Amino acid sequence: MMNNQWVSKTGRFTTLAFSFGLIAGCSITPPKSMMDIQAGETFSLQQTITIPAEKARTYIQDGKVTGSQFDRYQPHCRIEIAQLQTLPSEIKADHFRITRVMIDEEEVAWFKPIQVASLGMMLAFGDNQRPPTMDIVHLYLSSAKQPNVFRLTCAGALSDGNTPFDAPERYRPERQQINQILGEIGSIHK
């Protein structure tokens, strides 16, 4: 009887110790970054940007409008309109109210060739590589003068998350980095 009580107490102690270890392990994991940009703040566009006909967005990188060409391995932003236009659309310099902030992750589809020699290894062990993604933040915009302007989306560099060398470029950009990406084109402020 005494032996069963000891086993019971030992089992409870082990369960408590394991639970405490899980809680302690979780508490030392750094939390995901909270955005330092909030709804109600302002995106100020300092110059006119043209969205090509039949396109919904244009990209901005290193303080320059790049059209549809940009380096996926560097942080960038894109300004988007809500409805496609048959003619090029101009987004004029303006102050846009940020109505909502949403963080997300965007997977980039691409073709990965399979080499015949490695096919057997992939079938035997599986291909568990994480697909490349970009951590993004959507800033939904509102302007009475330009209601077709939809949002400003900014992204970190494309990464599979396994390479330490692509940090910090792969991290979701916050206010300071977004303002650097935009350069003299625009800025986010309270």
C-alpha cells in the first residue's frame, strides 16, 4: 500500500514537473512581434504613382517605384487599387488614413525541378523543406479624394525560414523599415 502511494505521488510529481517544463519552455520563447503601426495612423504619399492599365498594383523598393519588377530577396512594398482600370491609374500625393492593419504570410509558388538521381531519396525520406514565404503587413487605406486606393502591403524578403543569413531582411517590416523602403515616396506616421 505504501508503495502504491509513493508511485502515485511520484507520478503526480512527474506530471507537475513536465507541465511546469512545458510552461517554462513556452514562456522563454519570444512572442511574435506586434506591429508598431495601428489603425488611425496616416500613410502620406509624397508623389504621384502610376498603376499600369489592367494591373492592380505597383511595387516600391529602395525608395523607387519599380513597376512590376522587384527583388523578392529584399524587403519591398506595393500599393494596390481596388478595381482594375482599362487606362493607367494615377494615385496622387495625398494623406491616407490607415483603417486596418493585418499581418500575414504570403507563399510564393514556384517550380522546383526534381533530379532523377535524388528522386529515390525524396521518396524514401520525403521532401520536408518549408516553401518560401514572405512575412507581410497589409495597411488598408482610405481617402475621400481617392476611394479606389485599396492598401499598402509591405513584405520582408522571401525566405524558407531555415537560413540564418537572410535575417533581418526576412522579418516583417515595421514603421522604420517601411519608411526606409518608401524613401521620399511616402511615410507612415501617427
